[in-house]
Amino acid sequence: MFLVRQALPKDIPDLVRMARMVYFINLPPNEELLANKVEHSQRCFKKASQGLVSGTLPAKHARKRATKGPASAAANAAGTAANEHESDLFMFVIEDSQTGSVVGTSQVRAHQGGPGNPNWSMQLRTKQFHSATLGQGTTHTVAQLHADESGPSEVGGLVLQPSHRGHPLRPGKFLSFVRFHFMGLYRQLFAERVLAEMAPPVTSEGDNIFWDHFGRKFIPVKYSEADRFCQHNRKFISELLPKEEIYLTLFPLEVQNMVGVVSRETIPARRLLESLGFKFRGFIDPFDAGPYIDAVVDDIPLVKQARTLEVGKPILAAKCSGHGIFSTLDAEGNFRAVEVHAEPVGSKAIRIPSEALAALELMHGDRVGFSPTKAPPPIEQPPAAKPTPARRKRVKA
């Protein structure tokens, strides 16, 4: 069994180690930056727990629907942070229950940007040219800088230790899905739409071919440095990158072939999100051309089906007909989640195995958050060895 919990200061060495495995803007391989993110995340979990304890979330965290006019801009600003470091951030880690070691991490941000602080991307479009005189034409893909001030929620920072990839209990899937389970339970904290910036191919030295042919011509620093600048402020993007249409067909073919492509390690994460309804809608990262995929939050099954139930008496896993993610969040902001077999008791209660109750620190009659999931395939047991026939003793005449 695996346990997902909120990231803690003691996890920072593990987070730094995992951050060095990938090149994620939201998981920098910097101890100080990660310590700040973990501290911020802890405050946000506690805020969410205070909303749960009081029965309703505080009004200042209420979800704002976009409307027209200057009055709505002020209202949206109240619910969408003007700076990404002020937006609610929830960082999760996953522990292997057998070893107690942290083997992965993921995160969800309540709002990425907002009014006056856009989230930047590049929008892809197709342009066609035709000459009646020559009877010939060409088709070109163009990209143009795009500012999104709607403040979507964002999932990212998903890393699983290589030793646990392909594990029969699918910890990577659990680590990804727990974010949407959390969004469903604390729906008021999050936006109408959720975004995922997918990681593109990056060299072992931390370089990106699209950045080298485009971004670096306007922002004369290395790709990793530009990513680091984004941890503090993204204003330089609109100040330095061109706002005109960029004809991607003018780039070398190897650059064109990288547009909208994810790294090999990111393919499973993209497939998981697409299974939940995420789609690519023609937006890419302005630095590395990685695809942005998104979904309507309320259309995601894990969000739509999340609810709180009463805990019934313990039950053996073999006697369960269901499966799902279960979680608790106490008044101090301590979050714990497991994914196990379960047996519903009517529509308001559910029974789970005793080891899951222990991991969640729950007792019969307590309340637990629940989102149904599909059970992993049973772990195949090696065939039992055939018994060796007993040798008959030779009896002397």
C-alpha cells in the first residue's frame, strides 16, 4: 500500500533529488525555492482544513465566475492571486509503506495567474496561401504569444522514482489522480478550468531545441536560467518575446517536429490526463514548445464523484466489490490518502480494510473523503510447484 500526504520540510532532500531527474518549472532543483514552496503548501492545506472544520470554506476563497465589466475584474482579483506565489498551492508526496521512503511528488495550484498577471503561452494556427496564377499554394503553421488572464487551476510537478515505475499498484496513477480527488472535495478553492503544461524533450545538459532556435534569440540566457526567472516573475516574457505571428515553417525541420511534443518520460502522464478528459487545444509553452492540455474541472470524473462518507466497520479486501481513493484532512492541515478496495454501505457509508483505516488514522464512525477508481489488475502469483513424488524404498528380499 502507498500513502499520499502533504509535503513536509523533512521531504526537501528527496524533493531536490527528484527535481534533478526532470526539468519542471514548478519543481526547481533548488533547496531554498523548494523549501519556500513546501512552507507555502503547508499554509494552504491548513487554510483548506479550516474551511472543512467550519462546514463551509471561507468567503475569501470562494470560486469566482468570470463576468464582464470593470467591477468583475475586481471581484475576480479577490479570488485569483495576482502573483503565482500568492495562489494556493498543494504539494503532495507518496510514501512506500514497506520502506517508509518518499518515492514521488505531484502538485496542484488553485490559480495560475489572473487579471493583470497573465499565464503566457503561444497559440498555434494554420494559414493557407494560394496563387491562382501558378495554380499552387502552401500551408504554414504560425505561433503567436497569447495572454490568459482567466486564472485556471494547474496540475504539474509529477515525478515518480524510476524504481517504482511499472509497479503493479500503480503509484504514479494514484499520485496523479489524488490531485483531482482533492479538487473535488475542496471544489470552491479551484477554477472552472484546469491546465497541465506537459514537459517537452530536454537534453541531459538541460537544453531545449525550440528555445535555442527561438526564445534565446530574444531572451539571451540558457533555457534553465529562463525557467528559473519564471519562479519570481513572468513579466519579462511579454517585454522581450515578439507579439507578431511567428512562421514555424521557417525553422529547421528538427525544430518543427518538436512543437507540441512531450518527452518520453512524460508520455504516461499525458495519457493519464487524457483519460480524464484533458485535450490539446493548440497552445504550447513559449519557451520550449511543450503542449498545454486542459479540461473543464466539473467534467473530470474524479472531481464530479468526490464526496464525504461515514467510515463503517473494517472489512477484508477480498470481500470488497469497489475501489477508490480515500483521504482525511485534519484541523492542522495534515492530509493523508490511500487507494484501496472498499465496500459501500448504502449511499452514506463505506467500509475499508483495517490497514487503510490505520494509515488514515481513522475509526469506525469517522468521516472520510472518497473518489471511486478502477482497481489495478490482480498481482499474478507464481504457479505453485508440483509436489515431487515420494520415492519408494527398495525392500530387500
